[in-house]
Amino acid sequence: MQSTAIRCRNLRKQYRTRNGAVDAVNGLDLEVWQGECFGLLGPNGAGKTTTIEILEGLLEATSGEVEVMGMRWGENDDDLRQRIGISLQETRLPEKLSVLEILTLFRSFYRDGNEPAAIMEAVGLTEKARAWVGKLSGGQRQRLAVACALVGNPGLVFLDEPTTGLDPQSRRQLWGIIRDLGRQGRTTLLTTHYMDEAERLCDRVAVVDHGKVIALGTPTELIRTLGAEHVVEFGVGDVRQPSMERLSALPAVREVRGDPNGIALTVGEPHVTIPALLRLLGEENLTLARLTTRHASLEDVFVRLTGRHLDEEQTVSA
Amino acid sequence: MCALPEGTWMKNRPYPLKELLLARFREFCREPEVIFWVYGFPLLLAVGLGIAFRNRPMEQIYVDVEQHASAEAVAGHLRKSPGFVVAIHSAVECRERLRLGKSSIIVEPGETYTFVYDPTRPESALARQRVDDVLQRSAGRRDPINTRENQVQEAGARYIDFLVPGLIGMNLMGSGMWGVGFVIVDMRVRKLLKRFIATPMKRSDFLWSMVGGRMLFMFPELVIILGAGALFFGVSVRGSLFAIFMISLIGALCFSGLGLLVACRAQHIETISGLMNLVMLPMWLFSGVFFSADRFPAVIQPFVQALPLTQLNNALRAVILEGAPLATQAVRLSVLLLWGGVSFLIALRWFRWN
């Protein structure tokens, strides 16, 4: 039996706008276990940040129950704040303070915690100890933001979009730091709209759309719900497209969907499907323009559930 | 990258209030523009205004005498008195020179003397009196009363003496409002306030650090303006330095409270800039920074006197110029404390952290 770090039931958050009320979070249930890395995956505007900020005690929910580390906001605020670490989606730390000065400042707010020197070591900022924030790169700033979340030696860490807008190398560095959190036995809740990030980092993922959890499980489990583990994507060099019925009838094909840039087949065994696909294109007198195969990802899960892509406005016709 | 070692506790946990104050102090010192506006600008203003309004030597009076048989005699009388620059010109030339401001008055000699001048020009009005005086006396007028002159030019009664306390007051207002109000809204825009309340930081520590920072930065402001006044213009302080310090401290406290109040809800830099100008403009105009607030009509005096900057300037002038003891300023200081205290309480009630 695993113990629970975060539990929330039927969470709702309504914003009043000029055009009436908008439900940012609309009946969301969540259970995060102690020691796991849990991901909220969803497109921009799905309600991830609103949810995480309610769990962090920075926003008040319109209704619903929230329990964090067995405590409630409004009752044990100081205790909770001492035991959690937070990195907001966007914080512009003072430009003219050094890394060490900022960490010392944040450290002073906590009763117990880690030496700033140890934190800098852990996030790879030791060499930048005396550098002003204004002189740091985007990746270094983001690592500093995570470092600020760790000074209080928290048992539970919230990271809101920790790698958004970073270059690939900086993202990998942050992934290393986030994996370390799990090894140290900390619980991590992170939000992301990058499916690769969720797949690599998270023990379990909740896919969020329109303020609701629409799928929950380990990345592997979620991908398995597609019924097949590979995706074959191809495009033809003609105006005509092959018939969808014939594509669905190809061996080992579970699902067919059309993208603006081609057609994607979810398949169990690509080596069975591909020769049959080539034969079919030949019979219909179509020329193959491109063909790729890849493992199915959380992105495919999201597309299957919503008909939309995670980080684009692109729609999909089934 | 390595994992965090377990249990690396800090032996001496830093004090949050001290660290917050240190952060304020460091940020302030590392911002050259802020240093200029807080310390350099009032200095330049004092020096500039001090030079512009310095006491000038007695002005010369330029008199033209129109060509006439008795022109030389008239000019002779005038030249015997000090302070006149006299020239004789043709009628046309005289008019031309008066029009161009090269002379202040034309004397047309004859049976009766005619003074041609523009009474709305102060120097011409003065010239008319002086010229008339000299000519009447030289023609034999005897004054019924003997008068004597005892000319005084004392430090303490000049414009610069009046100006320096006003500049101190104005500066305390400006840097209190900007140093607290603007800084807080900037932190709100940067989501730094939100980040702070996501930690166990005590909110009161944060607010005290803002006010405490002001108290700290106020002291050099005071020293620089008073020092520059003494050094460049010989402005002397009649009251005690302690009294000036205490009044400034209470002034700074009052304007930190107001700064906090205008910043308590504002979400944008533009909003706070506008709000602060709205609050400060009436005080720049009415609170007697550059000229005495007593000059405003009696109808608006209750409003003028209710402004905190008026009370701060009055108290500073009383101590610096008149040597009043601190205790006599109790009422003025109470007005300041009331403004500051009420603002602070309302700000606390309405403060928006997110």
C-alpha cells in the first residue's frame, strides 16, 4: 500500500471573465503517491497551471477537496510551506543578485534545509555562485529556479513547466536534476506539454484536457491503450489519397488517421504492415513520397483521446 | 551533477529579515541609475536653483536723457548718485533703446520733466522712483524726516536657505514612493512576490524589509543635501541634527506607508507610475517645496496643510532655519505618523501578493 502525497477530489476553479464564467479546472481528481514523479501532461490552457497552483496553496479552488502531505491549506499553511518546494512557471528573480545571494535569501525562509553550496553543486551552478542572475543563460536561470525550490530540503517538489523554452542540452541537464529528486526519495509533481519529457521523467502521467483528467497511468500503460506500439507515417506525391477503408484493412493496423502532412497508421508489427502498404499504393497507382516508422508516444495517446495535438493548433481527421 | 547529500544542515541559519534587507541594499547599490535619481538629482537641483536664485549685487539703473539744452545738467545730477548709468540720445534713438530694453526709462527735460517708461516692467517702475527722487533733491527738495540705512545680508534669509529643507522633504517623498511603491509593483510584475509567498517567508518580514530599506537609504540622502547646502552655499543649520534626523525618519516612514498603499493593488508598471504621480503632484505644487505654502489663498489652506509633505517641509524649516526644538514639532509629526500609519494599515488589508 503506497502512502499518498497529494490527493484532490472534484477540483473546480471558475474564473469570471467579461464573456461569463470559464471553468479552468472542471472536476479534476488526482492522487500522487509518495516518492513518485507524477506528470500533468496537456496542451496550453488545459488547466495544468491552475491545478498545480491550487495544490501549492497559491490559488483558492472554487470547490473540491485538496490534501497535501496529509494537511490542508488554510489549516497548516506554515508547516506545509516548510515542507514543499515550488518552481513557478515564470519567475524573474532579481537580476542584480548573485546565485549564492539568492539561494541564501531563500534558505533563510526555511527552518531546516540544505546549504546553498550543496544545492549549487546539485544543480551544477557552483561555478556561477558569484554571477548575477542577469548574466545567466535561460537554462542556468531555470536550474536556479529549481534550486530555490530545493533549499528547504522539501519532501514534495512542484515544478511548473520546468523546461519550456529551453534548448535541448539545457533540457537534458534539468531532466538529470529532476531524476535525482526521485533518487533522493522526494515526490515530484511537474506539468509539461512535452510528451517526451513526461515519458522520460514521470513514473505516472495524468493527461489533462479542458480542466479534467482524461487518462491516467504509467507512460507505458497509456501507450499500450493504443493497442499497438508502433506508428507508420507516410505521404503520397499525388493529390489523390488512398482509401481509408483499404488502409484499415491492412494487416496489423489498429488505427488510421490523417494529418495535414500525411497519414499515420498505428500498427502492431511494422514489418508486416509496410510490404502490404507498398502493394496497396502500387495497386492504387500512387507514388510514395515519404515513409517513417517510430514507437508510439504519449502524443499519439493524446491525439487519439482528443483529436488534437499537444503543442500545436493542428487538428486531425480520423 | 550530483545528488544532494542528506542532512547538510546550515549551522547558522540566516535571519530572513536581515537577508531581505541585504537583498534590498545590494540591489539598490548595484543600480547606478537609481543612485543618480536618489542622490545625484536633488544635488544637481540644489546647485542649479541655488545659482539661479543667488543674491545678485545691486542692480544698475539705465537712464536715457533726450537731447535738449538742459540734458547735460540733468545727466550730471543723475551721474552724481550711485547706481545710475546715464546716456544722452536723440528722441528717436531714446524710444528705440527703451523698446529694446537697453534703457529702463527716458527723461525728457524741459519746463516739466517727462518720464517715459513702461510701468509694468519692474526695473522701469523702480527707475522712475529713483530718478524722480534724485532730480527733486537736486532741485532743492528737503525731506521732512531723516532716514538712515542699515543693510543686512545674512545667511538664513536667502532663497537657498529656504530651498534646502524643501528639497530634503521632496526627496524623502520621491524616494519613499518610488523606493517602496515602484519596487513592490516591479516585484509583482516579475511574479517575485508570488514566489516569495510560495515559501514560508513571513509577510511582515517582507514589508518591514521594504520600510527598513527606506530608513537605511534615507540617511545618505539627508547628509548629501544638507552637506551640499553647507559646502556650496553656506547654508547653516540652527536646530539640532538629531531633530532633523528624527523628522526625516518620520517623513520617510510616512511616505513608505503611502508608497505601500499605492502599490498594494497595482498590477502594471504604468498603473503605479500614474498613481504615484497623481499622489505626488499636488504635493509638489502645494506643499511649499520651491516657495512658501502660505502664499496660497486661505480657502485652500486646510487642504494644503493636510498634505503630509507640507507638514514635513514646515517641520524641517522650523528646525533648520529657526532652530526650533523637536518637541515643538509634535503636531506636524503626528500628522505625518497618522498619514503613514493609516496608509500602512489599509495597504496591509488590501495587499495583493499574487
